Amino acid sequence: MIIVIVVVFAILGFAVSSRLKSKFRKYSQTALQANLSGADIAKLMLADHNIHDVQVVCVEGQLTDHYNPMNRTVNLSPDVYYGRNAAATAVAAHECGHAVQHATSYTWLKLRSAMVPVQNVSGKILNFVLIASLFGGLALGMPVPMMGYIVVGAYGVMTLFTLVTLPVEFDASNRALAWVQNRNIVTKPEYEMSKDALHWAAMTYVVAALASLATLAYYIMVFFGNRD
């Protein structure tokens, strides 16, 4: 059963990721009428929201764009940092959307940030228990019910993290799209391209959340499904 879940969501994840990359390639070929780079857009959006303590920097890789609340930086990949197209506009504005969330103490972002260390620990515990179970099952002397509680509890935390991530990502996209439209950064066709690009980016998080929910349901069924 777990193999089926992994395979199904691996295929779904690959399909969504491929679609996302295809959209970004397509929209990267359309020059932005405003002739602003992703870096220009990011700096402008931050300034419009009175955020002056966040730096916009270029990082290596493709689709490696992210906002780092620890050192307060908007990190843009070269294609986005230097790009002057609808795709670059969407990504740059989206990452700045996270900076705006941080500056305004957006509740879901605060919750996700608070969950990061707990989620990391849960992942390590889960890996340890599952690997240990492969070497003699209960070699550690751990009763099956106790193992069930640990596995379900740890995976429950990880699943909750993926669910909390959804409103954070959707809200950042909504902030980005509202700003580029109200600021007249994009034309109507460019707006639709940016919106579509962010939609497919968000779908990657949706697939991850669904996969996590399905796996959690499987573990609950395995450890507690046959109880009277």
C-alpha cells in the first residue's frame, strides 16, 4: 500500500513539476513591457511596503528562489534576478510577498516558522524509528503500540507543516498579484501569465500536502486500524 502511495504521488509530483517548468520556460520568453528585471520588481515592491531592511540577492540554481526570514533576504535565482519577463515578475513578487508577511507578522507564517524546528526533529525521529524497524522490527524493545504513537505523531507534525504551508504560499501569491496589478507593473496578458505561473507553483505544495496526508492515513491504518 505504501508503495502505491509513493508511486502515485511521485508521478503526480513529477507531472506538476514538469508543467511548472514548462510554464516558466514559456513565460520567460515574453519580454515585460515595463522592462523591469526581477531584482527591480523585488526592490520596488519592498519599498512600496516600507520594507527597507531586506536585501535582494542573486543565488545559484534554477527555481531556488526563496525568502529567508533569518537574515532577511529575498533570494532570487539568476533567471529571475536578471529576467525581464512575466515569469520573473511572478516569482520576484511572490518572494517579496513572504517578506511582507514577515513584516506584518502574518499569523500563518509565524506558525510555520515556529514549527520548523519541531518538524525537523520529527523527521529525524521518524527516520530513526523506521530504519530501526527494518533491522529486526522491535530490536530496541519498543512495543508495537508505542512505535505506532511515535510514527503517527512524528508524521502528523510533518503533515501539519505541509498544511500550514499552503495558506502561506497562496497568500504570498495573492499579495504579489494584487501589487503588480495595482502598481501597473504588468499588462493584462502579462498578469494572466504571472497568475498562471504562480498557480502551478502552488500546486507543488498542494501535491506535497496530499501525499503527506495519504501517508499519514496509511500509518494510522497500519498501527491502529485493526483495533476493536
